[in-house]
Amino acid sequence: MKKVFVAGHNGMVGSAIVRQLKKQGGVTIIVRNRNELDLTNQSDVQRFFAEQKIDQVYLAAAKVGGIVANNTYPADFIYENLIIQANIIHAAHCHNVQQLLFLGSSCIYPKLAEQPMSEQALLTGALEPTNEPYAIAKIAGIKLCESYNRQYGRDFRSAMPTNLYGPNDNFHPDNSHVIPALLRRFHEAKLANAAEVVAWGSGSPMREFLHVDDMAAASIFVMELDKATYEANTEPMLSHINVGTGVDCTIKELTETVAKVVGYEGNIVWDTNKPDGAPRKLMKVERLKALGWRYSIDLEPGLENTYRWFLANQSAFRK
């Protein structure tokens, strides 16, 4: 039976991949929490791979956060992500793991990239300053995969998701992404019967969102494609592929939809002194569609699913 290591299994993406793999069956899933394996420690990671004889790796482990977190902790974001990626990818190679899927982010593309953003847009312009250290770490992960493929003939692939949301997201009031931040903010406003909720920025930027269960399904789909089929739909030595819906909305539309899902009926006030980030971020997903995969969860039902999970698990969240 194939042995599959899911690095970052407690995170939003990693936990979704584990759920999908369990549904499909036919594999032995290997996971380790931080107390069992420090992914920033090279010798520990090497020892782990030597002991486990792994066949496939899903590299979902990462330090992640929203605009505030990226602005506040840039050194943490670039260092931790670089070292985790380097340790796992190199250990996979050293212990003859032929298949690895590295999970990145749409922030790898230039701030003013032509929309929708194609895989070819990588390294064609300046990055969004608010999360540049994180983006550079993710670009390095892609290039690590490409380099091991080139030099050693490995089959290391990279999937670049659009903005993700869903169960097991981070709902911290300061360090979370836009959807969990809004869900929590509107939920607490509803409980407090608050007259208004303040939303950041102008509401005009456009964003694309993908439910994490769709991301997990896409990840397994990309991993399991035979090498000839995958390479026929990529440019030579281009290891990464976009994963998204190909559909976006304004932050204002998103915010109003979240308020509807939560049942908040007060006013929404926009704080235009807060940063907007990139004006638009839409992924070009024709390559993945051509390979035979398409998303299945629309935004509003996906938000409803996420809010139900939030309600069932809110006692466990950090204050």
C-alpha cells in the first residue's frame, strides 16, 4: 500500500487533503504534529524520511496569515517557509521519493500581473509589498521543485491555489485571511446586536475564492496524473499549475454575502485608510480544466458550510 506523507495535516489545506485521501482509501497516510517532528530541523526531517520509506509527499505545511500578519512578521514568514520547504523537498529527494506536490499561493504573481494570471506570469514584475517575503518563499519552493526535476529527474509538482477558505481555517481576529476574519466579525456583531461593522479598504478590489475541499480534490487529481499527461499540459520545466474557480467578485460583494450567511442585519462601514492590497487577483485555470478538473463548490454554499463549521468549533479558537 502506498505510503503518503501529508506535511501540515493540522492546517486547513492539509486536513482537507487527509479527509479526501481517507475517503478514497488505498493509501497509508502518515502525519506528524509539531511536537513529533520539527519541520524546521533538517536532521529531524532527514531521519523521519529515512525511517518511513515514503512514496508520496503533499507539502501543505506553511506559516500563513493575512495582510496584518504578513506586515507584522515578515522575517518569520520568509524564514520559516523557506526552511520547511527546503528541508522536506531535499529529504524527499535524498530518500528517493519520486512524487511530491508543493502547495503555494497566488501571491507568487506580480501585483499588476495581467488578469487573469497565467502560470507564465511568474517573475515578470514586482510583487505585492504587503506579502512579498511570503511570496518569495513560495517562489523559492516552486524553483526547488523545478531544480530537482531538472537535475535529478524527479516528478515534483507545484499547485498554486487562489484564496482558500473552509473548515480548519484560522479565525484569529488579527492574523486571519479575509473570509474567516469577516465571518468572525459579523458573527460577533450579530451576538452583540452591533449597529455597524467596519470593513477594511474600499471594497473595490476583486478576489477569487476556492473552498478548501475543492483544493484538496484538485491536489490529489494533480498528484495522480501520469507524468506524460501532466507534462503535455505544461511548458518545459514549468512545474507549477494554477488551481482556482476562474470566477471573482469584489470585496464589497464578498462582505455583503458573508453578512447574509451569518444573518447580520446592521450597517457595513468601509475604512478606506486601511490597505486594499492588489486591485485584482484572478487565476487563469485553463490548464487545469484541460486536464479534466473543475471546482464544484460555489461561494455562497461554501461560506455556509464554513460558518456551520465555525459555529461547531468556535470554543476551540484563540481569543
